[in-house]
Amino acid sequence: MAEAERYVIGEVEVERIIEVIFNKRGIDFSGYSRASFSRRIQRITDRDSNGDFEIIVQRVSEDKLYFDQFLKEVTVNVTEMFRDPSFFLAIRKKVLPELGHHHKIRLWHAACSTGEEVYSMATLLHESNLLERSVIYGTDLNSDVLKKAKNGVYSAKNIREYTTNYQRSGGSGNFSDYYQAAYGNAVFKEFFRKNMVFSEHNLVTDGSFNEFNLIMCRNVLIYFQKPLQSRVIRIFKESLAPGGFLCLGSKESLMFADDHDAFEEVDATQKIYRKKLVV
């Protein structure tokens, strides 16, 4: 018997799954990049249903456990500690000295996924003697990844790479002082978590919820269409105190955002910006 022809996910299927997700779960993916979204739906369909798209639609509609896993994959939860060490080195040199002028420091990691970059920032703050007067908010639309972030438990097999990243980011201490080894995992110490708040927040539908001195949202906007990118940048502008810092991913830019003129460059290479004192 000839092998069945592979079912190809096209624009019609993408629009349909977006509609199903919104109607059944209330999550709006209409502003996401169609190309990357389509690739992820294709991969999931090939793997989970032998190419039968109708099975995926049914499971997303009716099976909450499956939907939670599906959500993790379509929202791209790829992260690591001290990702792009040169970025964190720039934070140490150009941002933390400025944050040190504030009595209370509020930071927001938007779309924080499983929280590795939240703990990275907490390490930098600790080594600059700023952690005790800081509150770090980590948000994501996925409750499952937030649970992992809140627990601060990560696979020990990644720690060697994280330690190298830490050293390249300017870390001068012993990275192993910050976690305890337990059953093949690295459990980050409690003094980090007491300064963290993790909660659900959807950049597509939710708005500003506090005033921050630094907002980090790296490698997220590249998955959004330009109108949604502009909407998110506006939320960040409204959420930053005058003089507050905004950090984006290496392939992201404020250049085409509606509110780009509200910011000035701090480090063009590392995509670190600052909200102007007068907007």
C-alpha cells in the first residue's frame, strides 16, 4: 500500500485552530506570526495524530491536559540561564549602577517561561547588593511553566552550561553557592524566591499592572505580527517609570513600533533601551 500523503497545514487550518483556541480557552493568537505558528502546528499534527488535523482540533477543544501541553509548544518556551552572556554583562555595567539609585526596584520579566532568566537577573542583583530592595515579577500566559519557575528547580545536566554563561556574564563568585543539588536537579535557594512574584499575564489581552524600573521581554516579539508588537511596546512604555529600562532580544527592535520615540538607546547591540524622562 502506498504511503499516505502528508497533510500540510495551511492558512485555513491555522485560522481554524486560532478560532478554536479562542472560543474554547479564551486565548487569542490572532496577532501571532502565521509562519512560525503554522510550523509549530504542523510539527504537532505530524507527531500527535499522524497528520490528522481533525484529531488535534478535537483534543485542543476537549482535553485540558493535552491543551496545556499544546500551549507550551505553540508559545515557544526556549530559555536558559544567562542566555547571551554579553547581554547580562551589559546589564551589570550599564543598567544595575542606575537601578542602584532607587530605594525600591521593580523588575518585570514578561513571558518569562520557566524562569531561568528571572533567576539570572536575581543573581546579578544579589551580586550588586540590590536584591534585598528589589521585587522581580515573572509573568507568562502558561500556568504550568510558572509553577516550574516558582519552584526554582532545574535539571543538573544544564548547570555546567549555565555556569559557563554565568562566568562569561561577569560573574566572579562560585555559581554553585546559589543552588543545592538534589536527585539530579539544581534547587535554587530560598533567598532568591522571596523576592519573586510569579503570576499569569497575557501580553495579547492584558495591560499594565505596575510601574517598573526594568522590563525584560527577550525573543518574544519576533513571534508577533507588527500590530501586536506595537501594542506590547505600548504596554511596556506605560509600565515603565521615566528613565526605566527595556530589554529586548537580539533580533528585535523598537524601530517600527508606534512608540519608538519614547525610548533612547542604551546599548544598540544588546537591545537595551531607556524610556525618556519626558515623553
